[in-house]
Amino acid sequence: MFICNIKLSRTKFFKSVLAIMAIICIALAGVGIFKMYSSNKEYETFGGDCMPSGEIAYLTDENYTNILKQVHENLDTYIGQKICYTGYVYRVSDLPENQFVLARDMCLDNTNQTVVVGFLCSLENAMDFDNYTWVKVTGSIQKGNYFGDIPCVAIEAIEKVEEPENRIVPAPNENFIQTSVIY
């Protein structure tokens, strides 16, 4: 039989526990700071000259309709948010010459029925881009008016691009989590 007799004083015990807790807190703080800085890439490659990712949100085929819905439902939250995304120029007859909808086709259900969805955009030389021309835009969300307040992207940069293989985006996801900043 092996017997070990350890005598600890209360002072040494509390100092040991306090030291261990301090080491754990410092380690957790270090891990948190590392994750915060390592996940914030200074530049995200999207092809072209888009802005640093800390200042701009990149819309993809997968998140396009979720973000579109989120911004429409909470416009005041996103005013000034910079976004970069691709779509085609779509004009409605009652829009001014300096505006168009930068659109994508959204699939309604599994019967392949689609509807046109997108952000209203404003650009001084909007008429230089024909209907159904595919472009990539960078701009900031502003409050526009089309039968009420809606998001309007004030375009800061625009370039023609090739039509993507899949021009259809999925319907909004019910599990999408809304935030105050678009990621």
C-alpha cells in the first residue's frame, strides 16, 4: 500500500488557484485576440480592385438573397455599408436615367420558376450600360425611393464582366442570422 501525505496551507492553496486562474484568463484573452486579428484579412480577393474586406461586404450567389432581404427589412441599419457584387443591368420603365436594378434571377421553387431580384443602383452614366449587361459593382447602401423607401446602391466602381455559369440565386434561407454589419 502506498500512502502519500500532503500538507497544504490555505495561503499556498489560494495562491496556487489564483495563479492557475490568471494563467487561464491570459491564455483565453490571447486566443481571442489572435482569432480577432487573424480572421480579419486585410484584403479579400474578388478579382479586380475592390476595397479592403474590413470596409466592404462581398455578396456571393449563396448569400445574395439573404442579404438583399436583410437590407430591405432593416434599411436604416445598413446605410453607408459598402458592398461589392455581380449582376445584370435591369431597367424598369419608370426609373430615372441614372438608375437601374442590378439584378439576379431567384429560383422560387423546384419547378425552376424564377423572378428578378436585386438592388436599385444609381450611377451618373447608367445609360452607358445596356439592359442585361453583366457588371460587378462596388458602392455604398443609401436610402432610395421607389414607391417608398428602399435600399439604393450609390455605385463607386463598375466594370463589365462575363455572365456567370449559374445566373440563378437561391431563395432566402430561413436560418440566416441577421447582424448589424454585412459580412
